[in-house]
Amino acid sequence: MGIKSRLVAAVSSLVVVALATMMGSRVAGAAPSQSSGTGLTVTTVPLITMLNMTVTLDQVSAGAPGKIGDIDQLRVVFDANAVDPVTKRTNLLNMQHFTNGNWAPPHRDDVMMPTSDAWLDMSSVPYRLHYRATVQHGEPIIIDADERSGRLSIHPQYDPSSNIESGRYSIDPTPITGPAADAAGAYAPH
């Protein structure tokens, strides 16, 4: 490697680290990660991103709050810098539901909306979402977004084969970043 190539690599490294440091200052509690290559260390900070999602209900059980044709609004929240460059998949940090005029949960919440079994595949449009969680939202339920069928279903825990509500989901690929995304992707301040 010639002197000119080394100089370009060194300057590029400084620019990447400087930009990452500046961007990292706006993400509260975000921990930078480092990766090394051939003499180049790159520091990346989270770029918390949200995508809007809708679910059009086409199955609703008797006594459920929704009705056929209702459109639920959700958001999927992830770190754009954590997207696998080969598979275009990433783990979710949060999934929010617009209810009673607010996005819930407003911050990451491992009890209300756990994301231990959740990922987003952005390798092609329409995007595919996998989400499965057993939670207590007024009653014990299972939330299941199936990446193969493109459906989001709510099942009672006592009978996982039946649906409380279900419908096709659609994810808008337009990224949303900024303070609202940063808040949605962070744990609530203590």
C-alpha cells in the first residue's frame, strides 16, 4: 500500500470516527460499537429508525374491540446501523401501537412489547416482519407477525390456534429518524 493510499485510509478513518462521534451524541445511552479491518477501525453508533406499519383487520372474534376493515397503526423500531449488509435483516428494538392517541410503548419495554423473537427483513419490498411475544395486554395474549404470510394475529394464550384479531400487514419503507425515533428505541429514563 502506497503512501497516498495510507493517507486516504487514515483521513477516511478520522472522518468516519468524527461523524460517528457527532451522531452518537444525540442518541441518549447509545453505546458505540467498533469493528476492525486491515488497519482501519470504524466506530458506529446506533441510528435509531422507525417504519410505519398498518394492519387491516379481516378477522375479528365476537367481543373483540376491533371490527373487520379497521386499520391499526404500528411502528417498527430498529438500529439502521445494525442491519446485516448481506441479508438486510435486523433485530427490532421496539414495536409500537397507536392507541388512544399515543404510541405505546413510548420507549423500549421488555414486558409490554418484548423483542427477543423479532426481526425485520428489508431485502425486498414488501418488507417482511417476524414478531412473536407472549404478553399481558388486559388479557394474556400472543402477538404473532408471520414473515411468510404477511399477517399479524392476536391469539388468546389459552387457545393459540384461535384468533382474537388478525389481518395483513404493510410496512412503509420510508425511514423516520430523529428525536421521536431515538426515544422509541431507548429504554425509559430512570
